[in-house]
Amino acid sequence: MKRKPEITTSFNALLILYSAAIGVLKFALSDAGKDVPFTGIVMTSLVDFVRFLVMMFVAAYFAREIWNRLVVDIFSIRVIAYREAITFVVALGLFFS
């Protein structure tokens, strides 16, 4: 029997790092980032990364709760795990940025 692929913590870590790299590159190559020295970009990026992680974990918590408490009851579909909610939030952020 073929095993269904799962979303793992390492997949989420790579997705988050990819999203962070895209954000840093967008800022570094933008007009706003041209006048900022490299050390400023690094420090700003670290602060933004911490802020991104906090907001992502909070948004994933709410996404999971809304999905499991509302969407599951309305459409009779499966419950999602927290790691799946993280993937959902990060992927939506990548798609709409």
C-alpha cells in the first residue's frame, strides 16, 4: 500500500527559510534597500525574521482553530494538524506576496 506523504517539520523549516530568503532579496534589491549598508540589511532581516516567526505561529494557530472548529463541521472534511496550518499560512504568504 502506498503511504500518503505528510508535511514534516523539516519541510516547514525549509519553506520558512525560503520565504525569509525571498523577503530579504526583495528588500535588498528594492529602492528602499539600496541606501542601507549590508550590516543594516542583516540586522533588519533578523528582526523581521523574528517578527515573521511570531506572526506565522499565531496565524497558524488561528488558521488551525478556524479550520478544525468551523470548516470541518460545515464541509465534513478532515481535521488538520498544527504543522499543516503552518504550511498553509506560509504558502499563502508566498503566493500573495
